[in-house]
Amino acid sequence: MKCNLNQLLILLVIPGFILSTPQKSTVNQSEIKIKVGFIPLSGISLESLIDGGYGEGMLVYSTNTFPSVHMLAIKLTKELGSNSAMAIIIQIPIDARNFDLPELVDNVLDLPPTIVIESLDGWWLRDSVPSYNLDIQVWGPVYAMWGASQDPNSGTQSWLSEYGPNDLTVQIMVRDENHDGIPDWELRSKIPKILGRADISSNYAERKCEPAVAIDPGIFPLWPYVSIEGGYVQLQGRLRPPVVLDIDSGEITHFSELVSVRGQNCTYAFYTIDPLTPNQLNNTNFEAPFALYDLSGNGTGYPNLILRTEHYPAGDRWFNQSTRDFETVRYSWRNEVGDGHWDYKIEVAGFHPYQSQTPIAADQILVDSPSYEQFPRWVLDHAWPAVTFVNTNGSPARSSEGIYTWSPRELGDDYLRGEVDKPNPNAFSLIPEGWQGEYRFTRDIPPQLYGSPIDKRLHLVGAEAGLINLGNGYLLHEENLDNDLFIDSWTLEENDCAINDDPSTSCHREIEESLYALDQFIVYSGDGEVEIRSFDSPPTVFEITPPADPRSWDHFVESATAFSVNQNDPGDLHSWLDDFPIEIATISGASISDVVVSRDGFQFSLILQPGYESFSENELLPITALPAGRYLVHYDGEFQLTHLSPASAGLDLRANPHEDIDLNLDNHLLSIKAAQFPQTSGVILLLVLLSIFCLARMIFKNIPQ
Amino acid sequence: MIKNFYTGNNQVSISGKQIAVLIGVMLLISIYAIARYQGMWGETDTSSFAQSMRAISAEGTLTPRNSLYSNGYGYPVLGQWISQLSGLSISKVQLFIAILMAPWIIMPAWLFFREITVSPFAATLATMILLIQPEFLFPMLRGTHEKFTRGLMLICLYLLVRSLRIKSNLHRLLSFTLTFYICAAGLITYNVFLATSLIGALAFALIFCWLGSWWIGSRSPIETYHLNSIGYKILGLCVIVFIFMFYVYPPTQDNIRIFSSMADRLWTLILGLEPIASNPYNVIDRGWLNTPIYILLTLPNWLLLVCSMAIWLMKTWGIIRRKFSGGLADFLLWALFTAFAVQGLLSIGLDFSGTLAANLQHRVFPSFAMLAAPLVAKWFMDRRISFNTSSKFYRFGLPLGISLLAMLAVLKATSEPLLSNKWTYYSTGEAQAVQWADQTLSGRKLWTGFDERVNAAVIIRQDARLLNIQLDQYDREPETRNLLVSSITRLRSLRLKEAIPVKPDDFITYDNGSTQIYHLRPRSPFQW
């Protein structure tokens, strides 16, 4: 489209035409300012065109340097009778950046676009509200979808590197159904080019609660879709224009998300490897769903419950074609209004098939995932074979996706799929300082927490073991010795291993203290002393489910806060005995080890040092007058002591009479048996032989000499 | 220049008898192949084509999304047509009819050999030599395109050579040319890769003919005319191939990638940029009872190879010394042999580079044999006076030797389990076990053995897409927890010296006497 001479003359002489208010806007960025000019290609004013008037014009984004450098040309059109308005965004090539405007119009308008935006409303800005009912097409290397990041410095390449500048890369649908200027949902679809790679094909994001969003109008508030700052992800609580222009290179680098997945209070999102297809039920894979909730109701752009899922339907090739569905859900929450930090996490792994039919994208697409509203309860109500629990203990982690630490997948995907017999031996061996982590993977029950009367902490019901990193080389190991639902063993270890060091490397480790809740006793060992006290409390103070809605969140916060006030010092196990005043036995100069819980009681090794002293209430533990040494203490209703003597080993070499198995099987003969050469085929083979013989004779007999 | 031996009623009568016996021999070999396993066998290519036939029928298109045979639709369509026409199932067509169709190869072979050797006796001898080549017989006795591809190649060669003898009859010339193109088009629909190989060989042969006759200086105007006409025919074939690949059946464009890959791999190998990808000839140690057995079974191949190469060297020496006495047909035979020998040498290099499953030599050898057999037969006929063919050796010894070689060829071509480690047969018990697993282990994987033996058999008999289980073979996939173990598997384990991947405490969940299905004992909460 060319601008006629009259129009250009008008543009040159009329003060309001170009680079003047209100069509002019400048932004500071490293001393460079961007100015925006308008060229009315069909005589229409910018205000009218923006408001949905028929006609066409061109916005030019240039620097205010001298000479001016033109960077973007945006052709705005609305054809007569059309219900939609179009914006064709063209990056001005380097050799045309210093053209004067008429030359620019002549040379640029027919260039291939980088982005084409269609406003289905037919206008761009009306009553200061921008239109976000848009269909968008993005060409070339513009970061317009999650996973398209490229870092030329590090050499990181994404799928985007496979697309040329004139390739259509991403299509985007954005809808603002209530016309409040804040998009309600968006669907981004990668245009397939390379098959056989696990790239994300579809992004879907839906705003699920009233926004606390500040709208940033960008460079030019009259057409508020271009910014010179930002990236793909929106900042918390802000909506910046999506077209990000890099004023150093003059290129469009991003088309930002318009419905932020992580930058708002409540989102229902999907990142799927297989594309989401309209008019069919989609089996979702990868991050499906990614759900963020504001259970406080007072969020300021951050959720305080986040469910990050990884799901693969049965047979999905990106999860080794496992024969059953697989998913992990990272369920992280904050006990306060969301601020990007996280207090707790449970993470579940299991094999529940998705059986829902959830409509998304204004009912245009059906997915098999549970709905946004049902999803937290869906997770909490199901039994899971592998669950971890993390408590950040007041050292909350900052993350936009919840707490990553201690995923059940540390056990190994191949182990969870049943492909190998043993889990990763290094799983759950490290945790950040101050944090508590627990895990279970031998029973299939719903995720639940309980408050322990022993350490006054929250624990995962059914946990098999856990760890608290106390810092400075101190670790408190938790264990569930009797394989019931509760932790009953605490061992304080001091080591000189470097923090986050490989646990397999050798370093000095020493047990400082240990405490066990065994049957009706608390058994303590530490600092050369063994104490046994009576324990007759129930195993839990309370049981509680992780929060799934505002009400349960209030309840959880209240319970957890009140409970944590009295929690025992994890670095001083002896102080825990104060809660159990009834003494059964006290032995100084002694220690215990090898604690084992059996069906009818428990037992441990008791080492009495020379000169030990003991006190035993009612002689329940009969140790007075025993010589120093190692004893086995067994309890099955009453205590029994047995002196342990050192083990002696011997070797008995005898011939094994069973080795006379006849291994001289003649496998060749067996093969003959297996081959079962049929008699008929033998006859036929002889006939073949005979007929060839006759044929050969016939030939040689009749050869003409 | 061209001497004609095949005139006279007596000769025609003898030729007719010889052809009848040749067809009878091939029919007997086919019947033997069927009787040996009584339809209880499976093999990868046969199962692939069965799948392809079913996919064409199910999806109603020549380019089904699944089980597409990208080299050509000819054989899947023929099999489907026979099935529809006869009412026989695809599995019966593949297991029985396909083998019984093998004798059709005799007529094209005999016709071409007669044309190129200019002797019906030489033609019969050459056809017999071809029939005792195990590498040639093997593809004939399977449910694949090869018997038709080879037959059509022979017809094309026959028509090409036959047209050299037509001097002035334009009507006949046009008829032969049209028939040649129809057959070539048919060949292309069956397998564009082998068709391209033939075109390449013809082009090379043409060049060799031009160069050879130029060197000798004996090329007559009519021979020049014929060579030109062959050149035009090659160009015509290239056009047909182009139309077929780019407009009629685009899946064949995979071949462009294959050819490109072949060139890259060969250059890489020649330049020593990469070590040898694989030694395809190691299969001798694994595939057969032992090396002497392999050599014995392939004796017909080696004899043909040595004899034909010796004759070719003599002829080449004659050409170098400008003492070549034959006509254009002889020259063409020499040139075609040279061209296919060059392809054979290239294929050995490509096999070492790992191209196309490293079995290209197997695919090229039948083409080579198709030219080596008439070369040897013609040489014998040309020197028949030097041999005393009425001696006992020719009356009794040589026929007996040939018939023993034939027996060895048949045993090798049918992968006789007494001698071969590659077993193709299966038992009723194994079939029943797979059926049970399909009904009761839905969605799970079932390991069926050390190779594709059982899987191929199952897929020939039923549509793989309808299976509820996933069949696993070779090394057990880590997620496979059900294993089919039969008496054949156990014997195979002894033969291959490979352990069956079950432990003594694994569960036997199915047992029909000869075959068991084991379920691996769960050793973690995530195994079931």
C-alpha cells in the first residue's frame, strides 16, 4: 500500500500529524527515546482508526535521535464492512531505517510481516480499554511461546532455531470476554515443523479469579500493544504490552504472554507436548494442568497454592510408552498471602488415569484433566504410591512453580515405571539448610499430615523416613521403624561433609543423639547416657489434610501456626524428654544401637561401659550388677537382657551332591527333535533332487554338438 | 553375426520339455517350503507385507498411515486382490499362495537367457544354475515382492535384448518397446529401489558397451542404432521413475534420502572418517550351526561367483586385446554382468557402512546371479565341443552334483532349523499362548523370544493393530514383565547359548504343556 503525495504533503505541513501529541510518546531507555508517528494512508485520523473507523494508516516507531532511526512499521487497517481490524507489524530492515517517511511507506508496507494481529472487536482502544479479543500470528524467531528461549551466548538452541524468518511459528488466540481490558484466556499453538521432538506444542492459560493487575500502556497508549521492556513472562500483577521491541537491535524479541501463568493470583494453565485440538477430547501430556490458587483471597499477583503437574497418558512416547498413566503433582502452599515464597509441599506420584472432560477456551477445547475447581481435591482424595513432604521451616523457598526439592521422581522414573527393581540410592539424601523432608513409597494412601507429640512437628502420614538439615553439618534423620503410619526414630548426626556435597563421597559422620518411640517407651541415647521413659500418648496430636480451598487453608494455617509454637529443638533431643517425665531407667556410661522393632515388641544393643551407673524404676530393666559389655535388650511385655558374645566365622568346604546334574545335553539332537522334520517334506526334497538330476541329464544328453 | 540355435521342431519340443521340468522343479521346491513348516512359520518381510495389505484394505488408500510399504504398492495390492478374488485370508495368501507363485519366475528367466545366450539349451542350463542359487531362492519362497520384481526385471531384459534383433519391422519394434515400458512401470510399482538398481545397471552396461565397442572398433551402424535406442529407453525409464516418485507414489521419495545416505556413508567409509559401522558378515557365526555348514550351504553361490568371474576376466582380457568375437548380445551380457558386479562390490562396501540394515549384498546378489548364470551357461555351450558330454561324468556325475547343490540351496533358502540358527517356525502351543495373553494381558507387553520369530508369525496371521498386547522381542524391554517361553524357546536358548530372561521364582501364569507365560515376580512396589 502506497501513500499518495497529497497525504504526504499534508503530513508534512499539519502540525498535529506526526510526532506530536497525542500521537507522540517518548520513553527513556539508555538515553534513547522512542517516538511514534502516524501516517494516515486513507485520510482517516488515528483516533478514529483506533476506535474502529474504516480506513488505514501506519504507525512508525522511531528513535528520536538525529537522524531518526525507524524500527517498526505497523499498518492498521479496517476494511469497509469488516467486523475486525488488522494490525500488520513489520520490522524495518536495516537498510531502510534511515529512509524518509514517503520512501519508508513506499518500501516497507509490502515486506513480510513479523506479527499480524486481528482485533475481533473491530477496534483497538475504546473508552481507554484495549481490545484483547485478538487472533495473532507470529513469524520468524520471536519468542512467542514457552520453550522458545534462545541464548546465543551459551549456545542454547530451542525449536525456534529451526524456523526461518518467514516461517509462521506461533498462532495465538486471546479473549477478553468481559471487555475489561484484561485478557481472560489465551491459547498458543506452535506451528509444527519438526516431528519427533518433545517440544511444547500448546500453551493454554486462563485467568481464574478477579485480577489484581495494573495495565502498562507501553510506549504509545493510543495503541497499547508495544513495549520496549519485558520478556515472555509477565511481571507479577502487571500487564505489559505484548510486542517487545529491542531498541538496540530494532527487532521484536518477544510476544509476551497476555494471560500470565505465574504472574497472577489464580491461573489454570496447560503446557502440552501434543497439540490441543478443538472439537475432540485431548489426552493431555506434560504440564497438564498447571493450577495456581489464591486461598487467602487477598493475593497481590502471587498465588499461595500452586499445583504443578506432569502427566503422561498410558502409552505416551515421551514417558517411555509406559503401560499406565503417570503423573506427579507438586502441591506447594504458603501459610500467608502469596508472595512467591513457599512454606510446604507435598508431591505425589502415581498412575491415576485422567477421566474428566473439562472444557477450556470458552468450550472450544475439551481436555481429560480434572477441572481447576476439582483439581486440589482430586489430588488429596486419591491414594498415591509415592509421596514426599517438605517443610521449609521458616526459610521459605522463592519460586514461581512451587518447591522443587524432594520430588518422588528422585527415586528414578525407571523405578516408578517398574522397569528396575531398586530405586536411585542417592534419592532424598540432601535437603537445603533448615528444611525438613519426608518420603514414602511403600504404601498407597492419600496424602495427609499429622502433628507428632514427640517432636511437635508436622509429618507425612505413612512416611518411611525423613531428614532435617540443621546446618553446620548437623542432620536429624527421621525413620519409621515399625512401619506403621508414624515417625518413631530420630537420630542426630554430625558430619564434616560439605553442604550439598555428593553423599556418596566419604566424610566423617558421627551419631550425637538418638531418640526412639518404641511401644510405650521413649528411649534416648546420647552423650554417654541412655534414658528410658514412659510414653502413653496417642501417636498424633492431630491429623490434617493440606489446604484445598480457602476454608481448609484457614484451618491449616491456624492449626499449623499454633502447633509450631511449641515444637521441640531438633538439635537437642535430650530436651524432648521433658515432655515425658516418668523415668523407667537411666544408665550413665552406656549407649544403644541396632534398634529393631519386631511384631511383638522391640530390641536393641546396649553397650555398658566399665564403671557405668544405672537406675531402674521397679527393676523393669534388670541391669544392676551386670558386668560391662554388650547386651541384647529385648522387650515383648517385659525387658530381657542377653549377653552378646563376638561372632565367629568358619568355612565348611564340601562337595555339593546336587552338582551332578547332567549338563551334557546334546542340543543338536534336541534341535532335531524340535525341528520335527516331516516325512512328507523329506519325500518332496528327494523329488526335487531327482527332478534336478533328470533335468541336468536331459540337458547334457541333448546338447547339440 | 547373431547365430540362431533355436529353430527346428525337435529343438522346440526338447525346450518345451525342459521348461516343463524347470517349472515342475520350482513347483516342487515351493511345495517343499510349504510342507516343511506346514504354514507354521513367520518372517519379518512376509509379516510386513501382510500388514501393508491389511492397511490398504482398512484405510481404502494406497498410502495408509500405518504399515505403508514405501518402496512401491504393487505387491500389497496384488496380495489384496488375490485375497479378495479367492476369498482366502491375507495370511493364507502370504503363507501359501505367495510361495506357490514362485514358479512363474521360470518363464521370464528362460526367455531372457535364451535371448542373451542365443541357445535354448544354454537357457535351460542357466535357469537351472539360477534355481540352485540359495540367495536367489530365498526371496522366492517368501511372501514378498521379490519374485515379481525379479521376474519383471528378467522380462524387461528379455524385451530389451529381443528388440535388438528387430531390424526393420516398425510394428514389432513399437510393440516390444511399449511392452518394455509397461513391464518397467510394473516393476517400478513393485519396488522402485530395485527398479532404480536395474536402470543404473543398464546405464552402466550401456557405457561399458560404448567404451568396449569403441575400443575394439567393431561397432556396426545397426549396433550403434541399438545402443542409442537402449539409451533412449533408459531415459524413458528415468522419466517413469520420476513421475512415479513425485506424482504417483510420493512415499518412494524416501529412496532419495536412502541414496543420499548411501553416498555419504560410503564416502565416510572410504575416506576413513569413521570406523566400520558393522561387519554384516559376522552373521555367518551367529546365523548358522558353524562356518563349514555355511560354506557348504552356500557352495552354489561360491561356485557361480568363481566361475562367472573367471569367465568375465577372460572376456575382459579379450576385449582389452581387441579380440572379442561375439555380437552385441554377447557384449551386452558382459556389460550387464560387469554393471551388476560393480553394484555387488558397492553393496559390500555399503554393508560395512551400515546402510539399509547392512544386507544390501543379499539384495544385489540375485541380480548378479541373473547375469552370472547365463554367462556361465553360454561359456559352456560355446565350448561344448571341447567337453565330452556323453561321458559318465556328464551323464551321471555332473547331474548328481547339481542335484546335491540344489538340495543344499533349498535347505539354506528355507532356513532349515537343523542347520540354521535363524528359526522361522513356531508351534501351536506358542500361538495359543499369544492368544491367551492377548485376551488376558491387555495393554501389557509380552516378550516372545530372542528374535522376531513368534511376532512375525502372529502378525502374518492377524492384524497387529487389533492386538491388545504389545509384542516385545530380542532383549527384553525393561517394562516388559510377561514372557512367553516355549520348548522351542528353550532349545533356541541352548542353540544360541543365551539365557532365557526368567528367574526360577518368577510366576508361571499360563501353561499349555509346551508353552508357558511367566510373569516376573515384583521386586518393588511399582512392579505388578
